[in-house]
Amino acid sequence: MRVAKFKDYASYQKWQVRGSQRVRDRPSACNKYEVENIATYFKKQRSQGPFNGICHGARCGTEISLFQGCFLDADIMGTDLAPVDKVSKKIVEWDFHKTKPEWKGKFDFLYSNSLDHSYKPFECAKEWMSQVHPNGFAFIMWTQLHVIHGLLPQSGGDCFSADLVDYIKLFDRYGVVKDLIYTADKRRPVVTLVVSPRT
């Protein structure tokens, strides 16, 4: 487990914005097969909606659109420090290390593939789990790229590198890792942690 060090918060912001601009035209790391697998899992656990969802690090809104397609009546929003889509009301320009008071225990599901953009991963995981409804789940994507990608400044926005075991240990501090969802992907296998809040 490695975390990049920054001189101050402004430096962290600068690198994240620069990294977002560098990949602004690339597709999201999220893919429809992962989201469909998550939706299938979630619906088996929670049959009654409508649901509230939040996607952290939702740069271009792909995650929001994919989840909305699986949960037609859900209210799904996203956050990003430097969103590409500044017009959509679905994405809030926001630092995902922080929690708005009205988000505490609100969301039936939380999704992110962006923990590798955290400069304080433990604090971040704690905040994310505080936003999940007591009967809800956090779905956290992990791939081998979360290990092999270099840290800043070479890799743009990535500032946290950890293997799957580290991810599990990290989220077990602030929740309970109940399951792992495996998704085959032509680019790389995807593992999604399923985390319940501690009650």
C-alpha cells in the first residue's frame, strides 16, 4: 500500500484537475457488465425501491447513466473534484473525502472506482461508509491497475496504490466486506467489494 505525499491540499487539487483534463476524452473505468452484476446482486438483497445512490469520482457521468438504466426509478447523483460534465445537475463538484450533513446514512448504494485518487484513503473509506444507509451497500471497484499504476506525478491523478487484500482490510475497518463480485472484462478482470456499514 502506497500513498503519494503532497505539499498541501492545493497541490492535491492541482494534480487531480490536471489528471482529469488529461483523460477527459477517455471512457470511464466503469463498464456496463460490472454495473449489471452489481444491480443483480443489489436487487437480490433489496427488492423494494425507489433507491438513492451516489457515485464518487464520476468524472463524465458514465456510472450514473449505467446505474440509472438498471434502477429506472432511482435518484442517483455523482461527485467529482473536476467533473467533465459541468452542465449536468447529477454531478456535484465536490471533494469525495468530505460528507455533506444530509448525506449521512442516506444512500442505499454507493459506488466508486476512484479510491486510487484519494490522498487519505482511510479517511475517505470512513466518510464513504458513513453515507451508506444501514441496510445499504458500498460497491468499490478494484483492478490490477490499482496496483501497477505509478503514483503521481507520472500517472496523472492516481495517488493511492494497493492490492485487493489491502482494499479489503481498509474497508473492513469501517464496514464489513460481505462479498466480492467478479466481472470478466476484455481489458482487465474487475473485482467489486460489497461492503455493509457497521451497525
